[in-house]
Amino acid sequence: MAFADEKPVVYDEKETVGRAPSKAQLDAGLHDDSEDPYSNTYIAPLHRRLKSRHLQMIAIGGIIGPGLFVGSGNALHIAGPAGVLISFSLVGIIVFFVMQSLGELSTLIPVSGSFTEYAARFADDSLSFALGWAYWYLWVTVLANEYNAISLVVRYWTEVVPQWGWILIFWVIFIAFSMAGILAYGEIEFWLSLIKVLAILIFFIVGIFISSGHIGPRTIGFRYWNDPGAFADSINGVARTFVIAGTLYAGTEMVGITAGEADNPRKAVPRAIRQVFWRILIFYVGTMFFIGILIRYDDDRLLSAGSKTATSPFTIALEDAGIAAAASLINAVIVIAVISAGNSSLYVSSRTMLFMARNGKAPKIMGRVNKAGVPWVSLIFSNAFACIAFLSVSDSAGTVYEALITLSGVATFIVWGTIAFVHIRFRKALVAQNQSIDALPFKAMWYPYGTYFALGANVFLIFFQGYTAFLNPFDSTAFVVSYILLPVFLILLVGWKLLKRTKFVKLTEMDIWTGRREDLVREKVEEMQGNEADGYVVKKQKPAWFLKMKRVVIG
């Protein structure tokens, strides 16, 4: 059987400052043995210090951002309660299959460049260049969204500090947290994500009591599905919220990036991947269901184009039920969510820029790290670019917010589509190079059908999400916002291809080995051989139901 006679490469997963790279790492080509990598800030490695619990909560935190608390109100306003359920459920299915593809790749090859590196090795270096810059742009745009969101939400309490003042305050807070190092980031994200999870679960419970009339002045039930109705703008509203759903789901793929700094990606990554579907179902679809029954989609307090301030649908629901104190508490949770999302946005954008710089796709200085393993130059650059959030300091903050959401949402579909594409290429390369698919430590569910569906669906959404701009009358502004990233992405791809004369990688020449966790493959092969020799398959004992729920919700 393939791989059985190969010597496994064991990585020094608890790599810290001052510790020399292991012989296995040098043999694998992960370090330059011509000089001490830790003394050279341009090639010093990132630290593998994230624990399994960190990775679990980062995966949750990547899903539950402030957009869920604020942006969900905009989605409800545009599509209505039934429309928003349809769009978020459909995009959730796409995310599930994208994460299956990413899980297969990142478990076997846990590199910090993740799918940006996979694009270069499994397709074309020009695709990696365009994807890397698109993904970096996605996250600095998301970060700008967070600044805009918190500057609007904090005004629920006071308007003494101007909007630009709040943006500046949190700009400093985010950069300070990010400079603390990967372990500090993991700890901060763990506790902030835990607070978000508990807050949403409590809101679900309270929402049941509000809808049934046990809390608040009246029984609501599904009254708002009839008046004003289940759909705000028929199929047009559903189409417009696809891109919002894409943006709010952005972050699920963060597990692929964090795998490069996890101390044990073998266990943490597959577990996080497997739980994505249930977390989407519980936290996002569940949230859309409850705000859809508790709030009218035409409520003037929801964030929409032309509004000067933003109020969370969570806050509106609790205020209408007469729970003013709880509404303030929800707003505090939103602030926590923004801090968490800001941390994540800076983390992913800086690591993406670090990979680009160290592979000649960005200025070399962006590849520098300090002694704590923090890519400080990339952090400062990414946070500085996010200052486009100051554009929201105007009378039409809602319009700016919606435009930023749309831009980052299109980038999300491009990234997800590329992940599915490189996964297909990887599988074909395994066959072309006579490698055993059964030896993979994690295999994508329902391949190839799920992966091809994810690829096709993302390509479709890239073009479909802005079709409302073509309705009579033609909306030129909406057209530019919806599609401007497509020609930019193509210019980056074609320009880099012509400049560097890159070639599309042949299946037989594809590098499917560098950075591979051969120890996982070997364990899988030995397990398969042992089961075949014994003539039976060992079945693991299933955990109790309450342990399953704990893993899904908390990790």
C-alpha cells in the first residue's frame, strides 16, 4: 500500500523562540539550515502554540461576528423572515462542502499559507497571487466593517464621542491585542468567543418566552410572517442577501490558516471542520429564525441605507419585550464580538500578507516577525488600510456599511470557489501519481459531488449576487459595487502570469508532499493494515449525547 515504506516526517509542533529546528524539519525543507532562522526576522517561523481548545473557539468566533448581531438586521430588512432563512441556509450548505474540502487539505498539509499556498502548488502561481491579495482585501474590508459597526452600535449608549473617535479608539485596541503574540490571541479569542456563544444561546431561550407571550406585553408567534409578510422583496430580496450571508459566514475557512500555528492539527482541525455544519445551523440559521419572528422586517430601527445609527435586532427584540437592561447587555456583547472579530481579521490578514511577502508576492518587509513570532509589519499595514472605515463618518453610514459588506462578500465567494477548485486538482493529482486516497487522515464528505457543487454554486453567486442592479431602472452604483472585484481579480491573475511567465501545474508534476503530515498518513495506513490483517474494522465507542452537544457548541 502507498506510503507504507516511507519514513515519516515528525514536526516539532511546540516550536518556541530559542529552540533550534529539528532535523526532521530541516530534512523536510521547512527551514534554511544555512543560517539560524530565529535570528533572521524575514524567515523566522511562526510559533505553534495554539491548543485544541483555542482552535475550537477560534472556529466558532470566526462564525459569530458582530455582523451576526448588526448585519442580520440589514438582511432581515432586505429579504424578510422567510427570504433571509432561504439565503442563509443555502449559503450555509455551500460553506459546509467548502469546509470539507479545506479540512482534507489542511489536516494533511497544515501550512500557514493554507489555500493561498495550495493554489500555487495545485493550480498556478498566478492564481495564488490573485487569491492572496483578494483574501487579504477581504479581511481588511471585514475589519473596516467592524470599525464601522462598533462606531454605530456604541452610540446606542452615548453620542458624546463622535463616530470617528470610536473608530480611532478601537484601532489602537485591536493593534495592541494583535501584538501580544499567538498564545495571547488564542486565549483572548477563547474567552470572547465563549461569551458570544452563551449570549446567543440565552437569547434563543428568551426569544421563545417572548414569542409565546410569557415575556413582554403580548404573544407574537408568527404574526410578522403574515403582517408585513414572509418576503420583503420576493426573489430580489433573497438574491441581495446572498452576499450578506457570504460576508457573515466569512471566517469559517480561518481554521485552515490557524492550522499552521496549531500544536496538534491532527485532532483539532478535523473536529472543527466536522462541527461547522451544526454551528451554522444553530447560530446563524437559528438567529435568523428568531429575529424573523420577533421583529417586523420594515421596522425603522433596523440598519438600512439612509439610517444615521444602527441598532441590533437583538436589542430591538428585547426592548420591545420591556427588557431594557438586557438590551444594554446585548449591546455590550456586540462590543465584545467586535473586539473578537477585530482580532481575527487582523490575525488572518497579517498571516496572509506574511505568506505573500515570503513568497515574493508582496513587499519583502511585510515578511518580518518579532521575537514573539508576530508579523508586526503586516499587522500595522493591514490595520492602516482598514482606516477606510473613516469613510463611514457621514450622514449615510448605512449606505457605506452596505457597500463594504457587498465588496467583501464577493471576495468571499471567490475564495471559497478557489478552495473547491484546488481540492479537485489535489484529488486528481493523487490519482495521477498513484497515491492512495484511503490513506488520507481526513476525507471530504460526498466527494466529488459536494466539491463540484460548492465550486459551481460559488461561481454562480459571484455573478448572480448583483443581478438586481440590472433591474429597471439600471443602478450603476450597485453594478460597480457588485462586480468591481471581478476585473481587479482577473487583472492581478493575468498580470502576474505575464510578468512571471507562470505555468499551469501538471497533475504528474504537482507538489503534494511539502509540508505534509506524513506521521498522520503513516498512522492511517498502519490502522488500515491492522484492520485488514485482523479481518475486522474497529469501531470507536460513540460519546454520550451531552458530550456531542458540548463539542458542537463550545468545542
